[in-house]
Amino acid sequence: MLDNAPRGTIVVEDLAIGMTRSLRKVVTDADIEMFAQVSTDRNPVHLDDDYARDTIFEGRIAHGMLTAGLISAVIGEQLPGHGTVYLGQSLRFLAPVRPGDMVLAEVEVTAIDYAKRKVTMDTRCLVDGKKVLTGEAVVLAPSVKFD
């Protein structure tokens, strides 16, 4: 399940501190397998039930960067949206995401440099209301001056 309906582009001139956008997605076994295929990260903690059962996680978990990718989806599709360029992203992984978990990925504008089109955002992912990932993104937002 994914509720990432594109909401269009919000140009830097229309951004305001405190603006937020989010998406929800159930992380599936197929998502984990596809991410392993694309990234070439085939760590058995993500793919092998027997192996993962004997780890500190006591079961399989999704790749942390798969979860972080949901933040990228919110930024690239919603806030600011199409035309946005990532300049940086910090991440802190707080808890595992497991197959079948519904992840809520959220971004919130915390600072804007209108002259440089630079936008800073708090980023987070939650499962059942518990933060599993936090961070900060810095992006170059699209502008009406360049459209």
C-alpha cells in the first residue's frame, strides 16, 4: 500500500517554515528483495529468516536506506516536489523496520534561504507512532524564476 499521490511542485517562493508533507507505505518482502537487487546489498539480515532470527533483531529487517528512500520520495514528489535537487541528508536509524510494517515518512521545512533557493527540512519515519529514523535534509528548491 502506498499513498504517495503526487501533490505537484511547491516553488521556493511559496514555501514557508513549518510546511509538512508525508506518505505512508507498507514495506513488503518484494520491496526488500527489489532493494537488495538494485543496491546489491544482499546482507542475510534482510533476506534470510533463519539467519536473521539469530541476530540482535530476532528477525528480518528492511534495509535502512530503503526506509530513507521514502523521505526522498516525499521530497521529490511533494515538498518541494519535482525539480528539487538534494544537497545533503543526515540520517539516524533508531529502530528496525520489518516486512509488513506501515511506515509514515514525514518532512517539515525548518529553514529557507530564498536567495539561494536552499531549504532545510527535518525528516523522520515512524512505525506505529514510534520514530525509526530521524534526520535533516538540505535541498535546492525549484523557483518560478527558472520555470
